[in-house]
Amino acid sequence: MTLLLNRSRITGLLDPDTVMTGLRAGFLAAGPDVRPLRVRTDLPGPGTATALLPGVIDGIPAYTVKVNAKFPDAAPALRGLVCLHDLADGELLAVLDSATVTAWRTGLAAAVATHELAAGHAGSVSVVGAGAQARMVLRGLARLRELTGVTVCDTDPARAASFAAEHERLLGIPVETVAEPRHAAARGDIVVLATWSRSPLLDATDLRPGMHVTTLGADEPGKVELAADALRRALTVVDDLELAVAMGALGNSGLGADAAHASLGQVLRGERAGRERNDQVTVYAPVGLPWQDLALAWPVYRAAHGAGSCPQVDFLA
């Protein structure tokens, strides 16, 4: 039998602190010798189709395959499924809503990386792109460090205003809106870019000593949020070097592997230094890795299976 896990069931079973602990452990682990695959293709209409596989983590007897439909003008813009399979025989253990899994694992992994790379005193956060991933980054960061203020920028002023009101209430700190990404960047010690942009939102002139930028939008060919000169100027950390060049922030800006300082795993394991001075500029530029889906899907499946009240289906009936 296969468990069916929709958004409300997933969020009811997840805890941000537990998720961040699992994601951090995943980055610390050397992992099995299996290359992560991100397969992406244009569709005849306005969207793209993406698949991520296989999601594997040493010690977990399962793997994931995720399929997404990405339509920037739709609401939600991302829809799909995460399939959780038994590693021994391929049994389909669960099917999960991919929009929820993706938002949680991307946003909270980014929170872990941002906290690691940002200066210790950094408390003001600017968000460009008022969507689900930015929401999860803030939720995670608020648990890892003291936030003193938030600035939000979005192409839709009404969405920015709603995001601001929501987070002023949730975080209990001032949240303001601005119209331009550069204005947002000028106000934050930490800047989170989470957009569908296909042209740079910030360049090297927008980077101030000591600031940190996390760019989440450059996760497939053609998507760019930071100009090449910004990535060159900063100490740039990626999640996977090969993918960052093939379809991430580096390759999409015309840069090669030499533009990256390290992977996040190398920094967390102490193999490469992260930020060493308060006046350094740091950037985290992930693409998103299949094992991160498993890091959420497995504990959710175990919790749902233990509860015994989740809908099930026999696809072989």
C-alpha cells in the first residue's frame, strides 16, 4: 500500500528544527557515490518539466524521485509529486506533494547555509521574491539567529504588502516593502533572492562589505539573479559544483567551476573555510539536490505510517 501525503498532512508532520537538523546532517555526510540528476525540458506552452533523482542518503532504506511542473504565472507556480520507494525492491511507499516538500527543503537548507555564511552580527534581512521559498528561509533563519528587521520586494506590490504584514505579525519585528531589488539589497545585511528572473537583479556594485546573498532562483538553465561580477567578487559557495556550472548560478552567468570557493558540505565539514572576516562578501548559490527531498520524505513517511490514519492506495490492485 502507498501512503498519500498532501500539503496539510506534510506540514502537520514537519518541524522546522528537525528538518534543519536532518538537512545539515545530509550536507555533512560524504554520501553514496551516486551523481544527482536534474533533468529539465521546455514544454510547448509556457512551462517546463523537471525531474530530480535519485534522492539517496546513507542509512535510509529508501530513495526518492521527484517530478515537477513549473509554470511561473500559475498559482502555485510549482506542482508535482515526490515518489518515495523502498531501496530494496522499489516498492512505492508514499507519494507526497512536491510543492510542499520543495519549499520546505529548499528554504530551510538555504536558512542553514545562510546562517553559516552570514556575519555573526547580521540581523537585517532583505527578501526579493515574496513566495513560498522566501517564507521558509525566514522561518528557518528566525530559529537560528536574532532578526532585527525585514525588507521585502516583489514584482507584485500587493503580494509584497501581504508578505510584509504576515511576517511583521509572525516575527514581531518591523517589515517594510520597497519597489526595486537594489533598494532591498541596500537595506539588508542578508539578502535572499527567490525569483524567476532571467536577467541579473544585482551586480558587484550592489554588494557591500560584510553582506551575504543567497540566490535561490538560478536552479535551471537561463535563470539568473546575480551578475557574473558579483559572483566573482564574493566568496561563493554552492551545493554541488557540477550542477552549479551545468544549470545553476555559475554556468548561467557564463562562469566555470573556478568561480566557486567551495561546496556547502566542504564548509560544514571543515574541509574549506567559510566566512573568515566580517567584511567579506559571501554568496550561497544552490541548485537543489535530490537527497534533500529524501531528507523530508523519509521522516514524514515514518511519522504518517506510525500514525496509521493516512489515506492509502494500492496502485497494483
